[in-house]
Amino acid sequence: MLEIKDISKTYDNGHKAIKNISFSIADGEFLSIIGPSGAGKSTVLRSINQLITDDSGQILFNDQDIRQANKQQLRKIRAQIGMVFQNYNLVGRLSAIENVLHGALGRKSTISGALGWYTLSEKQSAAALLDLVGLGDFIYTRANELSGGQMQRVGIARALMQEPKIILTDEPIASLDPQSTTVVMDYLKKIAVEMNITVIANLHQVEIAKKYSDHIVGINNGQVVFNGQPNELTPAQIVNVYGNDVGAIE
Ligand SMILES: Nc1ncnc2c1ncn2[C@@H]1O[C@H](COP(=O)(O)OP(=O)(O)O)[C@@H](O)[C@H]1O
Ligand SMILES: [Mg+2]
């Protein structure tokens, strides 16, 4: 259970990116954060992972305030949060399985991590995870020889390698064609449903958010303007969230 309570962030240049944002997320829930470009979606996601520090508010992960955590506690919390990136963040010259194994680095000693020493069981897990995302035939393919959709599935397998409780993903499909979008979203959904991993996805497109989410938070101009289930997101609510950004609605 993750509870975001009243968080605000003003960037160094004085721009107030988010204002008193509050919402909570149940375990295993697929939550989408929607809103137009510049609304503050990425800022919210970065706050949850404490990649940026908010000015005020609380982020409670199983009742522990992430913002009050010391370095060691924060490392433990972060180990439970997997990230999936818009641009995949893979090492192109390495194979799919080597990229997935990187997801285990947080649990290893610096030396064995640096030397690429992985145990047999880690290698078996990485191969099984690639199989889970439909890439069983591409285990030894170099990442830069894969399609965008395949690269994103390697990114998902790498996040799972960390055995996370939560996966955060900022516009995971923004660089993908419609067909790959469906495949990647289907796997993210499967993870939430079958592995009971909470998925928090920033999405620009409302139709995709409605199709896959259990819970949607709409942000406009740094504030929550919708918080509910997909079927509660009426056309009027959508206009509230997107204003004149019609591109996202179509
Ligand atoms: N590092 C930063 N410094 C100053 N302003 C920023 C920074 N990052 C984002 N912003 C601004 O904060 C607002 C929210 O940005 P962001 O969270 O990236 O929105 P979204 O992800 O919804 O597009 C935007 O106006 C953006 O220009
Ligand atoms: Mg963003």
C-alpha cells in the first residue's frame, strides 16, 4: 500500500510543478497517472522513487514515510521499486539476458556485480523472466538488434529481476507503434494481475489508460483533477484533465 499525502514540488527555477497531490494505491493495483504534457506526471513518479525531493508532504510505503527514511532504509525501499523507462535504458551491445541480469545488481556485492559474476540461479531466473515476456527465443540476442517493443519487454524483465513490489513506469509506450503498445501494456497488466505487483504508469493517452487501469489519477497543472475508476472518467472529466490537449483524447 502506497499513500501519497499532500506532496508539492517547486523546482529551483521557482516553477511550482505539483501542488498538494494526494492519492493512494492498493497492492497489486494498476494505476495510471494521466494528464497533458507538463502537467506534473513525471514529477510525481520521481517523487515516489525519491529521485527528487519534494518540498512538503508524505509518501507512505506500507506506513513508512519514504521522505523520512535514512540512506540505508531508502536503499531497502528502492530495492522494492522497479523502474521501466520510456527509452528502455538497455546496454545495446549486451545480450537480452545480460541486460536482465543487471536488474539483480542491487542485491549483489559491488565486486561480483562489476565483474558480471552471476549465479546459476540468477541466470535461470533471468532466462525465465525473458520467457515470461515472450522473449524466450531472444535470450542471447544483442539488445540493439531487438525491436522497440522487444527492448521494452527486456526492460520489464529487468525490473522483475529485482523482485519488486512496485513497478514505476514513465510513458512506457511513448516510443512504440500501436501493435507493440498493446503487447507491452498486456505484459504490464499481466504482471499486476498474476504477480500482484503494483504498477504505476504515467500515460499520455487516455484510451490506453482506461483500457488497462484499475485506478486512474488525472493531473492538470500540478493538481489532481480526477481520482477514480476508469468507468468514472466521463467525457466531461476528460476535458477537465486535458483541457485543450485534444491529441491525447483522440
Ligand atoms: N528539473 C526541472 N526544473 C524546472 N522545471 C521543471 C523540471 N522538470 C520539470 N519541470 C517543469 O515542471 C512541470 C511538470 O513537469 P513534468 O513533471 O515533467 O510533467 P509531465 O511529466 O506531466 O509532462 C513542467 O512545466 C516542466 O517544464
Ligand atoms: Mg513526463
